[in-house]
Amino acid sequence: MIKALIVDDEPKSRNVLAHYIETYVEEIREVKQAESVDSALDILKTFRPNIVFLDVEMPGKNGFDFLRALKEPAFEVIFTTAYNQYAVQAIRFSALDYLLKPVDPDELRSAVDRFLKKQNVHQNPVLFDNLVRNIAHKRASEFRLAVPYQDGVSFFTLDQIIRLQGEGNYTNIFIKSRKPVLASKTLKYYEEMLTEFGFIRTHKSHLVNPKFIAKLMADHDLVELLDGSRVEISRRKKEEVLLQLPLGNQPLDK
């Protein structure tokens, strides 16, 4: 039996989410509600949820204060938030799940399905620590990206990432001064986060940090990076890439 705790200061939001859970998520058999962080911490003394639906923005102590108060959480956290770009970016960079308010029943169902696929894997507390670290920064460009892989999770700043290469449902992430990491996420997953920070999709299989571009080859079919690697530019992407390249107006090498 799956148990859930809803932590949200708005009674209407709590009740709507509880109703959607009862109606659309038959796997969750018991739901408790907390109107504040302190109330949630009291409930956790006697109640052991599998999932906590945690509101990000609450008066007084917020969702991140709740995370700071946890030592070794034995449950999955799914954040709920009205659209706040900075908070959503911090959550996604930390490889954690979220639902936008007002909660859509289909999105709720999808989030629970993702939980069910990995429910035998405990959510790594270092992901929460990374989220708290990220949210403390003033600029999203300073976030650390959590990269889950088979043996654990690593964290990288954007300035450390040279490029990403799609490998089916996985992504090879090439890092400055260390071996690549094979992440258990698709290239599209990373593209949705990183293009906002200047990363360029040069090809269906490649996402490049322009800071590491050394030169654009004469035929415009390749870019060479500072680590010596060369990455394809697809014909369909060529014009878009040329407009974004910081070296686009410099002489081209053969």
C-alpha cells in the first residue's frame, strides 16, 4: 500500500490534489495533509509516507526549509508549485520531480507512474542537498546539474560541461578534465534545460557548450572543440548554429 503526505498551506490546493489522488491514483491508499512545514514534521513522527507532495512556496517555512529539516528521508518528493521559473529550474537541475499548479490529473498520473518505476530505489538525499544549494544561488547559471547514472549521481557546473552526446535513452556527458559520464536521461531531457544557457543543438545527437568551441571547420559540417573533439552540424541545423556560434564571424579553418 502506497501512502502519501500533501504539504501545502492552501486548503483548496490540498483538497483538490487529495481528490485527484483518490480518483486517478488507485495505488495510493492513504493520504494525510499538512498545512505547514512544522505540521508535516509532526505527522512524520508517526506516519511513514512513500511520497510527499511538497509545495515550494509557503509562508514562514517553505518547501526548501522542509528539506533542510530532513536527515535521511525514506520517501520520494514530488514538488508542487505555481509556475516559478527559478524554482522549476532548480528542481530540474537537481533531477527531482515536480507538478505545476493547478495540478493536472494526467500530469499527476504520469508523476506517480515515474515513482512506481523506481520505487525500490531510495531517492538520494544528496539530490535534496543539491537542490537546497542551487536555490541559495542568485543566478540559475550557477546551479549544479545532478547527473544520475548506473552507479550513483554526480554534480557538475555548466562551465565544466563540454558537450553532450545522445545514446538512445542515455546521454554521454563530456566533462572538462575527467572521463565522460553516461547519464540515464535522454539528450532531449538535457536540451530542454540547457539551451536556455546557450548550449547549441548542432545535430540530432549532439548538444554543445559554445564556450568550448575552438573553431568552425571550412565546410561548416563540423565544429572543433577545445578538447580536440569534432562534432557534426546537421544540414537542417546549419543556419541556426551559425547564427549562435560566438566565432561565426572569424576566419574559418580547413
